[in-house]
Amino acid sequence: MSQQVNINLDDETAVILDQMAQEDAYDNRSAWIRRLIRLEHKRREDLRFELTQKGQMQLKLEQEKGVGQPQV
């Protein structure tokens, strides 16, 4: 199923969009925008994964050092 999303661009931004799409060998704005959305989604997913991994490593290090543990 397809959904349509419309955006308004000023002339300068439309020229930039067309230029970037052409540089990436796209002759269709919609296809290029879909690609851009997917790339950004992947970048964010990768960042979330990286932050989760770092958080887990930090938690493990703190547990090994006894940080946050009551002192006896």
C-alpha cells in the first residue's frame, strides 16, 4: 500500500533537491526522497544499537567495579 506525503519547498531548496537527486543518478524526486528516508532510518537504528551496546558495556563495567552497589 502506498501513501502520499506532500511537502512544500522554496525555489532554492527545490533546486538543491534536484541537484542532489541527479548527483545520485535519480531522475525521480520521490524515489530519491524514499531513499533518503530509508538511509536516515538506518542511521538512527545503527545509532540506537551503538548507544545500547555502549550502555550495556558501561553497565557491565560498573557492575564489575561495584559502582552503585552498597558498601559493606
